[in-house]
Amino acid sequence: MKAPSLTPVLPDIPVRSVAEMGLRELERIRLILRGGSVIDWRRMHFQVRDEVDRFLRLCQLDVSRPFDEAWARMVLADAVSYLRKTYNYRVADAVARPEEIHDLFLLASGAKGNARHRRIACVVLKVMHVIQHIEGRDLLFRLAISEAELAELVTEKVLRVAQEMHASGLPIVEFAHSIKTQDSLVTKLLAKKETVAAQVYDRTRFRIVTRSREDLLPVLYSLTQRLFPFHLVVPGQTENTLLPFKGVLSEHPHFEQFIPHLHLDRDFEDREDRSGNSFSGSSYRALNFVVDIPVRVDEYLPPPDEDTRPRKGRVVISLVEFQIVDAETARQNELGENSHEAYKRRQRKRVLKRLSQGLVVPKRGQP
């Protein structure tokens, strides 16, 4: 007998305007804009327990339930054991055995404990982040669920959140989804250096168009508050020709006060190697990023009180690509060399050249 869904309920919160955003929001937005990793961070930015609880619920965990609490404690124990065994790392008891899981995040933010606790808690959370990822992938591998079924679960979740975002008054003029056809997958893989199916990150893809450029940041940040936790952005898979970080700073001068406190200096993106998509037009502008969307799969597992598995995780993660543009940029992206048809034409030309390297390719109509 399959268990009913136990998806945690998120309390409603108001949309945060750019003027209301501070260091916390800027760091999370920057993480998406550059496709970074929280492994590079030195502290979290949680101040009160409710903020942590919302984050855990975004991770699909309601630790007021004994089975979710037990799983979170298991991941914590694994992380502490790894650090102690592999590096002889001294993990303080306040971090290794917090009164509440929430306390771990507050310690890592400096809202509780001391500076030493903050540093240790940050290290432990980084290891937990990796273990969480491994657990989610491993559970997906063991489940009797098809890729199509998982895509349907993810799509239902994202579109449900899209409706909530519309209802909250966010200025979204389009929130559409698509799934790549087999022909598109074959072409994309042949165009990539790594012709491995696992390297296609955008089988399931969502396109979001905002009313204006000024609406991009509120919509982007709302996604991290309503749909996915910010730390599950996939590093190295962002293509950003729309919102460069320095451009965000110049457009919103109040962010300048937070520059000295950033994890990475303001010029960090200038030193990164960003080749971009070689098939896009030279004036094409968009923000594309990939996220591991957490999805509860209770329907495919025994009820918690009958679950005899040694590791009782109930959340998998599924790769999803998002593209965000404003309406005027979306219109410009469909003109001339920026159009989707021109993109596909350049991609097909590259693939044909690669396939025919050193070979004779039959002309159309020949056997």
C-alpha cells in the first residue's frame, strides 16, 4: 500500500521588493546569476527559527514529524562522522547534537553560539548538502518510477507554484513548460563534447517572462522562497547574458553597502571563464539556470510506520532548467539571428559537420 503524499505546507509570505532586499537576498540571487555553489560560502544568513523552518520545508522536510526529523539527524550524524574520521575534525557538541535541527542553521549564521560554532556549523552543513544530494539521487535510482512519471510530478509541482505566484500579484506574463523531444535530445548530445545522456540538464524546462526588467529580481527571488531552496542551484550550469552581477549593483545602488560582506569579491565574475552558448545570436539575452528540484515520493514508498528501509529518505531531486526574461527582451530574442529557428539552424549545421568529419554523407534523396 502506497502512502499518501506528506508534502510540507509552506506558510504564505509577501513578495519582497528589490528595495527590501538585503545581504541575504543578494547572496542568493548572485548564486543563481553565476551558477555558484554554497560550498564556497563562509556563513548562512538565517536570523530566526521560522526562516530555517521555511527553508527545511522547501527541502520537503517537516521536522516536526518524527521520521523527517530522524532522517535529518541521520544526515547530520553522517556528516559529523565523515569529518571526524577523514580529517580528525573537532566538531563541537553544540553542532553535532543541536537541540533542534534549526539550531544548526542559526549557528552557521551567527544568530546563535559563537564564531567558532559558526565556522564548524558551516563546514558540517556543506557536507550535509553533499550527502543530501547523494541520498536524493540514490533513492531515485532505487524507486520504481519512470522518468516520465518523475517529470509529471515535477511539472505539477512547478505549475502549482506558478499559480500561487500569479495569485500573489507577481508580474509574470508567461510561465510555460516544455519537455525535449527525442530528436532534440539527439541533436543536443551530438552538439556537445560529452555525448552522454546524463549531461542533458534541460529535459524538463520552464520559461518565465516578466512584465518588465524591474520585475526580474523579485520573481527570481520568489522562486527561492516558494519552489526550490537556493542551495540546490546546479553549479556551473548557468548561462547569464541578461543580469550580470555588476549590472544588478549599478541598477540598485542600495546593494553597495553589502559589498564588503559578500562571500566573493565584486569582481569575481570578471575572472571566470564564461564561454556561453555558441549557437545563440550575438545579441540574445536571457538567464538560464538549472536546479535540483526536491520532490517527495511518499506515494512510491511504504507508510512511515511500516518503512523497514535502513535509510528512510523520502525526497528525490530532479534536474529542471529555468529560463527567465522580461517581455521586451523576449520580443527582441525572436528577431533575426536571435530567433529559435536560427539557433536550431546553427546547431544542426555544427552537428552535421561533426558527423561528416572525414566521411562522405549522402545527399538528400540518395539511398
